[in-house]
Amino acid sequence: MSSIVEYNLSFIVDTKVPLTAFSGVFVYRMFLTLISSIDSILAEELHGSKKFKPISCYPVYINNRLIKHGVLVPNRVYSTKVIILSEDVNLKFARALLDTCVESIDLPACRVKVKNISLKITSFDQILEEASKTEINDEFTIVFQTPCQLGKLTKSKKKPIFRLFPDSYYLLRNIYNYWNAYSNTVFTEDFLEWVNENIFEKKYKLSTEPVYLGEGRITVGFTGKCTYSIADSNKEYLKKLTALLNFAQHVGIGKHRSIGMGRIRWSFLENKNQS
């Protein structure tokens, strides 16, 4: 598909719903329920996949305020987003959403009524075009809005190891791999070599926090912000860096994107010579 489809959803619930897990888990379950209503095999494949999933869910918000835990109550309008990178998944999700305009989504804890749906489609080419118009100066800052967790390179196959610090190489390698999994414009490994030699942490203010996944499972992620220095001004690599960071604002960074972890915003100091 080589496009990012963003569904903005507002919804209400019919009864009180204690969030026993991170609110992104609630959204993910809602997504799987909708997909399963059209194609149960696809829903099982998506949930069980160990590869990069073509979906990324936001947590739940109310009046633009993030809800991590707590209780959803009837008659309050909540919002969230679902990001899809697969044409097949998108078509089936859209079909299921159309059905919910008449009926509710039946979850174990409640019935969900979708009140409003808006759609935004962004192509990878658009992201690249926008990146070519952006001139980063010599630093940029990433704000980690929801807990983030990065995979760690290791020779051990026994158990995955995760990083709880936004090391520039591990962070950008994660976005780079996700981009290459779904974009028709594939970035080559020389970009990662450039990152390793030229992007460094400058200052940060971070903390770790537990993320409840449900059924007694808990993981950990980091939140806060980190500013990075750029030691080289190669325009082609800076364009790719900008494209990947813009992409990450859509899909998130790191593990468990599908349940709302790794949501980020980024900013930079504009080049003073930029007209």
C-alpha cells in the first residue's frame, strides 16, 4: 500500500470499564474485535505475529488528555487513533467500522459505540517530500509521550533483551526497520552507519514506569525527553532522518506499538539561514 492510513475515532461506552491494563490495550482489543468480525483468521495472525505489525494504536484520550489507567464511564466521549499500513487490513477494518455505525462493538467488558470517524491518508512519498523541505540545524528533541521500550542487539536467542534508554542508534534503527518493512522507498544501511557516527545524546530527562499488559503481565518503558546533537550536515542523510522522525510521529517507536506504547513528538531548532 505504501501509505499510512490514520483513523481518528471518538466513542462512548455503555457501562463503567475499569482499565486493568494500559488504555492502549483496550483500543487494541477493540481493533482486533472489529477485524475478527470480518476475518477471524486475519485477527489471529495479526495478534500472533512476531514481525512488525501493520498496525499501531494510540491509547485512550479525553479532551486531548492521555488516559493511561483508571475507569471509562458511560456517556463521556473518548478518542483514540488506529494507524494501518496494510491494504488488506485497512479494507477489512473500514468495512467493520461501517457496520458499527449501526451497531455497537461488543467487548467482554462493555459495548462501545463509535460516535465519529475521520480519516487521513499520508503516503511515504509525501513524508519524503515534506522532509526535503525541512532543514534541521544541529540538534533535535524527541518527547516520549507514552512508555517506550527498544530492542537490544544480542547473540542470545533465549530471551529478548530490551533497552530503557533512547540510544540514538537503537532508536533510529527501529524506525528504519519499520519504514523499510512497508515503504516502497527502502533506505540502505549506510544511513545507520551515518547515525552511529554522527547522532549523539546531548541532554535528557527521563523516567521509567510500569506498563500493565493485562492478565498479570507487566513490562517497563521510559518516558520524558531527549535532545540529540547532529555532527554532520549531509543533506541526503538529514532528509532521511527527518522522514523517519516524521514517520515515527505517525506509528510510534519500539516495542508494543499496537497497544499505544512508544508515542512520540519531535522538534528541532530551525536553521537560521532557512528562508
